[in-house]
Amino acid sequence: MTNLYVGNLPWSTTETQLKELFSQYGEVISAKIIEDRETGRSRGFGFVEMEQGSEEAIEALNGSDFSGRNIKVNVAKPKREARF
């Protein structure tokens, strides 16, 4: 399974739209839009987990136009430990 980072998303993007976009390239396990903790608004990026097809999705979608924005798609870096 591959976890993909998707950046420069329009603020209005929904998790359903993200899942539909990536499902053209393979089965999407999950799609998550990251929201600001205080306001609940989209932070303009998210993550998509795919069983297969992630390489094709990166190649096809990285730099492509999605609702008027050129999105960034690449393999997500491992989550960092929280620093206090």
C-alpha cells in the first residue's frame, strides 16, 4: 500500500472528489483532506492511500490542473513525531 501526498488543492475540494480523481488509476483505500484544527477549513492538502496504481497516479496527476489549481502529487514522507 502506498500513501500519497496531494498538495495545492482548492479549498473547496472534498474527500469524495479526491477519491474519485485517484480511483481512475487504481483502488483507493482512503482519501483524507487535512483541516485546520481551530477553523475546520481545508489546509489545501491531503493524503490518498492506494493498494496499486500509485505510480500511474503520480505520473498522470502531478502538476495537472484540478479545479483551476496545479496539484502536486508524490509519495508521502513518513509522519514525524510531534515536537513539544
